Amino acid sequence: MGLKAYQKAGQKCRKNALTLFTQHNNLDSEDMEDKIREIAEWIVNAKSVVVFVGAGLSTESGIPDFRSPGGVWDKYDPEDFYFQNFISNETAREKYWQMATEMYESMKDAPPNAGHFAIAELERLGKLDCLITQNIDGLHFKAGNSEKKVLELHGTAMHVTCLSCNKRYERDDIQTRVAAGQKAPRCDTCGGLLKPATISFGQSMPERETAEAYRRSEACDLFMVIGSSLVVHPAAYMPVVAKQGGAKLVIINRDETACDGMADIIVNGTAGPIMAAILEKMKQRIHL
Ligand code: NAD
């Protein structure tokens, strides 16, 4: 699916997401209100806001994360999915494609939620330096973020690449082959191994995106983490780099994260409603 088609599909979901937000709004405690007001104020005053997200941002869209109960690692053993195993072993490749097919099924028609829309709105308001995402589900584009602002650190599940000749395929085309019985499909040009264009454990990170993410994290003055346990490296170094560069660090996550000790504000809760509330406060503050 092209970028325009994604965005069109995404806008349809916007209304539903905002309705859900009001239904699930649990933001009435005084402490929570203070934090939301303060974060909104920080965004208004910041020169450069970097948003860093993980799988937790997309659970409200129906896509399981890795580490929560019922998440992907409750079902599969991460060690089965090391890149080296994929390269060297046909059984591992078949197992990988089985897991990847299951994840893709949960992603391909998933709607963006209030959290995605709030981040897209930050871009629209000129308040987003960049969005560093560990997610591979393409939902930022459905919500309206532009390609120039999004750094996909772990690649995308929406495409497949040949590990030998780098030929790029639409994911749906390859899934049709998998459904027809190809358990570990191969490139029709060179016969090389096909793999979703995502980064597995042990696989090299994309050079441009990683370098750019480090540079922007170091230079920003407000760094916001949303929906990540911050245990997957090198992605999880970004908040550390931001902090070392002098940025304020905000963490919005349901559970504890590995960087809680260095955060300036931690909001433990559900990302969509919290982000929508922050955006609302921010708009009031700038009279929009
Ligand atoms: P993770 O599974 O390690 O952590 C997710 C965190 O999000 C948890 O700490 C959990 O408490 C929190 N969370 C879950 N739902 C939430 C919600 N609604 N609101 C607020 N917090 C919520 O995920 P990670 O840190 O992103 O790292 C794991 C890897 O998972 C990444 O590399 C990513 O590529 C991959 N992944 C991506 C997707 C996706 O694209 N949607 C899905 C699964 C895994």
C-alpha cells in the first residue's frame, strides 16, 4: 500500500480513536493532571522535541507488544529468531515466517489510535523534530506523519527484501505466496532468502536512521518516550544520549522502564488517552 492510501485509511479511524479516548479517559487524578499540564508546557516551550516510541503505543490498535502478558514472547522463544539462525537454517526460517505472518496479520489492517494521532498532530503543529520508532507496523503513516519526520529504527513489516540482491517486494505479494504453501519464500530474481524488511536480533541496524536518531536525540531539548520497556539496544540508548545532551526526559508507559531512574517526569498509564490529553492542554495553551 502506498503512503497516500495509508493516510486515507488512517483518517477514517481518527474519529473512532478519539471517541474511544473519551470513553477510557482515566486522567482525573490531580497528580496526573499536573503532569499532563507540565508536559504540555514543556512541549510548547521546547525548541526541539524528539518522540521515541515502542510497541506499547500500538497495543491500543490491537497489535500485541513483545513483553506484556499475552505478548509475542509468551508464545515464541526469542532465541529462535536470531538473524544468524535465519541465515543458516531452513527450519528456523520457516518458524520465523510463521511468527512474522502472525504478527503481520495483526498489523496490516490495524487502525492508528489516539496516541498515533496525537503524534501526527504534533508534526502538523510544527512541534516535532523527529519521531524515532521501534515499531514496524506503519501506523504513524496511517495517522498522518510524513516520511521525512519518521525514523524507522527497526525497519518495516510492510515490505520484504531479498538478503542477497536487495530486491524489495510489497509484503502482501509475498504473504500470498506464504499462504499458497511457500514456508520460507525466496527471491524470484536471484533465489536469495526473502525476509520482512525488519531488523532481527543480531542483524545490523539501518545506518542512516541510526546515525540520524543519535544525532537528533543528542541535540533535542525534550525527549519523550511512549510505550517502550527500553530494554532493546541500541534503540534504548537514545533516551540516555538525549539526557546526556541536556534534554528533559519524559516517559509515558504502562509499566516500569529501564530508564525510569533518569526521567524528569514519568506517567504510568495508557498512552493513547494520555497523549490526547497532553495535546489538548497544549492546544489550549497556544490558543488553538
Ligand atoms: P516491549 O514489548 O519491550 O515493551 C512495551 C512496553 O509498552 C511495556 O513496557 C508495556 O508496559 C508498555 N505498554 C503496553 N501497552 C501500553 C499502552 N497502551 N500504553 C502505554 N504503555 C503500554 O516493546 P519495545 O520496547 O517496543 O521493544 C520491543 C521490540 O518490539 C521493538 O524492537 C519493536 O520493533 C518490536 N515490536 C513492534 C511492534 C509493532 O510494530 N507494533 C509490535 C511488537 C513488537
